[in-house]
Amino acid sequence: MRTVLSWNVNGVRAIQGKGFLDWLQRESPDVLCVQETKATPEQLEPSLLTPPGYRSLWQSAERRGYSGVAAFVRDEPLDVETLGAPEFDSEGRTQILRYPDVTIVNCYFPNSQEAGARLAYKTAFCEAVLEAVQARVAAGQDVILCGDYNIAHQPIDLENPKANERNPGYLPEERAWMDRFLAAGYVDTFRRLCPEPRRYTWWSYRFHAREKNVGWRIDYHCVNERLWPRVRESTIMADVVGSDHCPVRIVID
């Protein structure tokens, strides 16, 4: 079995002070992918760079205190790549970890921002990710695309869909890309296993949204169809606090 967790930590230095490393040891995943690290390795304590049993891999943004992804791994990947596109790599948005049995793509998708100010950038990123995973699947690799997609796909994936139709994360263009991505041969693993409503991964810090479960499901583990029969679990870890997102977990054979 291989367990892969994914979590937008909304600042890895901030979450370190909230019991993050103790939580990592308790959960003991094979791979933990984190997004929105907002840090470079030089800014971090050694205890965060090399927790017991793990090596950390960092893809930070050029801009300080912004974006960034990282992975905590038990086993060394065969290789680690980025998208190879400077406009995205400069913001530290993607790590591609290749293992013998699976390729894990750790992504922090851009926020399209108010009035779609960065929608063109977001759309271009989405297309680049799809092209990257398609190339790997075509080469015989099985792929887990995990992370904060910053997209609620369907009305079931957010508490107030009608009121949010013009808001970033639920724009028609974003949802249409999710349609196209899944139609290209990928599985939203959590939704295939769980048809229940009100299962969210992000809550605003305002208006006691988490207490009331007024949230969005924007963090995913998606896999190519060929990998789907190996999926044993895909869950939302809604009881884990420390960020405005909660972690999500997938277990594969």
C-alpha cells in the first residue's frame, strides 16, 4: 500500500507552530504533498527540512512569502521535475515525483482572483498540467494529480453554488476545464467513492464558516483511469486543523 496525503498549509512556518511535525509522525504517510508553503528552505528550521523518517523536497516561488509547494517523502523518487514552464515554475506551483509504480504531481493551482483578473493565467496553467499528465500516462506511467486545484467542480462541491457563480474558483471556465480534464481519462477519486453533499476541504476564516461547515471542496486526488482499480481509499481529513484547508488522503495498492 502507498499512502499519499495532500494539504494546503497556508504557510509552512505558521503551521509548524501548530503541531504539524507531530501530526506528520502520527499519520506517517509515504508521501505528504503540501501547497502554499510561502517559504524557501533557507528560511526553515532543520527540524522541518528533515523530520524523522523523511526527506523534504522544495519548489519555492521566486517571490518571498508567496505560493510554493513541497513534499515530504519516505523513499527517494526516481526523479523530481517541474512543469518546465518559467511563468509557472517561477511561482513554485508544481512538483512531479516519479516512482517506479506511480507518478505524483503536486500542484498549487492559481487563484483566478476577483473579476477573473488571473483567469487567463489560471487557464494556461490548467492546460499545461493536463498536457504534462497526459504525456506521462501516454508513456505508461500511472499518475496521481494532487493538491489545491482552487476549483469547486460541481454544485455539490460548495455550500452556496448559486451565490458563487461569478466568484473565483467556481467560474464557468474553471468548471469547464475540470469537465475536460476528467473526460480526458481521469477520476475525481473522492467523488467517485463518496456521493454525499457537504464534504468540503476549505472554509473561509470569516463568519465561523468552518464551525458551520460553509465550505468548498477544492483539494483533490485525481488519478488516470488505469490507476483507478488500485485505489483503496480517498478521504477528506476534515478534523485536522491548522490551516483554512484540511488535508486529503489517498491509499493505493
